[in-house]
Amino acid sequence: MVPRAFPVLLVLLFVAFPAVSAATSTAAAGVGPAAQSAQSQELDPENTTFHVQLRPNGDARWTIIERFNLTDENDTRAFETTRDAFLAGNSDRALLTEFRAANDAAATATGRDMALRNVSRDYEIDGDRGRLVLSFNWTNFAAVNGSRLSLQDAFYTPDGTWLTTLRSDQSLIISPPQGYTLTNSPPDSYFDNGNLRIDGGPTTTFERGDLDIVYEGDSTTQPGPNTGDFPLWTGMSLLLIVGLAAVLLYLNGQDEFPSVGSVGTDSDDGGDAPAPEPPAADGATDDIDAELLSDEERVERLLTRNGGRMKQARIVKETGWSNAKVSQLLSSMDEDGRIDKLRIGRENLISFPDEDVTEIED
């Protein structure tokens, strides 16, 4: 049965973090106590993004980003108060409650076993801008049929849909797993850096069937647990090439072992760099073209090159990725046990799970 609170889901859900938004008490007046709990001194977010990162097994990592303009010291102090409550988990209860209601309704409508797991919270202050980031895993969000991912029924409830509208200051962004191609999309959507994007507006509403979104994987894509979206056949092919090269060199009496492709080395002594070793058994990827690596493997290679630990801000700098993408990626890797995240003051220290972080460099 759909929870009794579900009729107010849409208004609460898309007034992101209703307890921290001053606009909630006016835009959602009469909706319910949670929607009316905002204080006048709290900030109104400039815009909100709902980002959905799909995985081959149908799970989705949701990342909700609220952006705030900090025009003066009063705004900055108000944001810091809001941030502290948010990090403590005291200002997003209504949002999580309504997402859980959506999860329960969608599970009932689809018959899939769904759950919200691994909730994380983060923030950022950059000059006159502030951001609050709420992330969680939504299991079995997409319907999986072979290498096809379909999102249409993920928004269903037994009586309709839990996503009925997007406001003008809200956007829904959906990112596919690596190797997947969009084959069906809603009329008002468009591509943005490889992602499917829908921007809200005064007349943006959805009914059952409107969000018919389908991705098709290539012939080598197989659904299953998320392993970094690096096709298994690619790694096997590279190992086969290395093995054949070793045999040929041995038969021809060669002493040096060539790397795969024309990848340069990190040696800066001006002389001939020593020939690279074949890929190690632990999955080292220094000899593989970065274009062939998944995002997770690029992070692992950075960690390997930096002694097994790095600050999150340095990963952002060296990859050139956005803070939001790195935060989402590291949360997913932490959840999968590939790395550990340690909060130190206002920074995250990223390390391999077996790395000793008792001595932390500045």
C-alpha cells in the first residue's frame, strides 16, 4: 500500500531539502508540516539538480545538488548554519522520507525489490557560491533486459507517477553506464555532455509513460554488479597481446619488453626510461592508454602513483573533472570497497582500503 503521506510527495520531493529552503513556506503553503517548517532567515537555493548515474545492473546513484548564492556575510553565515544541520542529517529528513515513499510506491508498481542505501552528504563553499550534496543508491531502479536498461516504470506508482513536475529552477540529468547508447528519450529532453537532461519550466509536467527512457548496451555489455564499467574482454585482449609479445621477443632473443601502445613514461631524467613491467596481478594499469580506463580505474591509478592516498581536491585537479562528479564517483567506489574515504576537517582523504593513513601529509 502507498503510504498516506504520498499525496504530498511531489511537492516536498522537488522542493529539495524542504527544511532548509525559505521558498518552501510560500511555494508549498498548505502542503503539510514538513513543507512549512522553513525559517525566514534560511537561504533559498538558486537551483537544484537531480543527477541519476545508472549502472549496468539497474542500480542508480542519485545525487541531489542545491546551489546557493552567498551575496554577503549574512548569506554565508546562514549557509554555514544550514550546512551544519545538513551534515548532521537534521535538515533533509523530509526529502529522504519522500524519496523512500517514492521507492516503496515504485517497487509496488514494478514488482522489483527496491531500496535506498548508502546515503551520504557533502558540501562546498567556493567564493560566493555554496552547495549541498545529498547522494544515495537506489537499487533496481531501472528494468534490466539483457543489455537493455529501461527507466519508464521506475517513475510509476500503483495509481500514476511520483514525478509529476519539474520547476523552472530544477533539472533532471541521467547518465548511462559506459558502453550504453540512448535509444529512446522524452520529447523535451536534450543531450548535455553525453547525458540526457530535462530542464523544468512553468508547464513541465509528467504522466505515466512520458519518461520513456531506454539505453542499449553494446554486444560486449553484460548486466551485473558494477565493476567500473570496464569491459572484461578489453582487459583480456590487452593481456593476450602482452603475452604474445613476450613469446615473440623470447623466441627472437630480445631482452626488452615493449609496452602496449605508445604510452610515454613518467621518467624525467632525459635518458632512456627503463622498459615497463607487464601488468601486475593486482590490476595495475600504468601501461594502458588512459582512454581505455574506466573512471574508477583512473582514480586507482592516481592513488597508485601517489603512494596509495590522495586528498579529494587533488584528484579533482589532476583529472579535470567537476567536484560533483568526483564526489559521486568516490562515494560509489567507497561503497564498493575499492577505496576508503576519511573526513579530515573540511577535506576528504582518499586511500586504498589497506593503506595506513596514520601519517597524513599536509
